[in-house]
Amino acid sequence: MPVREIRLYGDPVLTSKCDAIKDFGEKTKALIEDLIDTTKEPGRAGVAAPQIGVSLRAFSYNVDGTVGYLINPEELVLEGEPELVDEGCLSVPGLWHKTLRYPKASLSGYQLDGTRVTITGEGLLAQALQHENDHLDGKLYLDRLDTDERKEAMKILRQTDWFLR
């Protein structure tokens, strides 16, 4: 399946809550294959369906050589004290900001065969689970920045050559 183009900040699909996937048939299989192929590109820890223009609840991840996906993720469990970590987003290229994330996260969801699974991770995988799950709720990491950091991020964003004006 093809590597899909990433939608950029300003595209309304990125700020809309995604619909649950009801049919786990061929269209969903093709979506998951596209997500995985798109995530396997160098430097990518995850891609959510809205980032490729599809407003459905699915994402893929690629952390430390482990590639996987979740369909209709739910029940995000966060552990530890939240800490500021460097975070960026393919939909906001070139910007990196300290974002408050929990060091351990678990997220349950489904596989294409309908089995329910729980993905648990620490460090980058925990961050990716939180980040991609946010995308499915129409949130970008910029929404999690404190007021001053967000103002600075928006100032920088408006100066980029890719931002939709």
C-alpha cells in the first residue's frame, strides 16, 4: 500500500473527533496497511488516521523497531508523574516543544481480526500512545502546551512557509 501524504496544521480533519471503525473489512485493512507504511518512513514514531485525511479511530506506531497499530483505542491508563519531554508532530513540521506527558501509558483497542489488545509502553512508546490517541480526539500536541509556550509556538508556526494562511 502507498505511503500517504501527511495533512498539515490548519487542515480541519486534524481538529475533528474521529468516528469509530465499525467494519473491520477490506477498507479498514487497507487503511491500516497505509498507516503502517506511512509510519515506517524514517523518523516517524506514529501516524494517526486523521493525519492522512481519514477521520476514523486508528493509528500505527513504530518505536524501537516495534511496529503496530490500534483500531478504536480506548481506556488510556497513565502512570507516573507527568514530565516535560521534547515533542514534535508530522502535521506541524519543524516545531519541537516541551510537552507534558506521562512516562508510562497503556491503551486498549482492537486488531483487524477483532481481538482486543492492550499496548503498554514507557518512554517514547508511552509518548507515542498519548500523542496518537490525542489526534483521534482532534487534539494536537500544541493544545497541551502552557500558555506562554503555545504563544511562542504559534508565532513560529505563522512564520513557516507551509502554514495555511
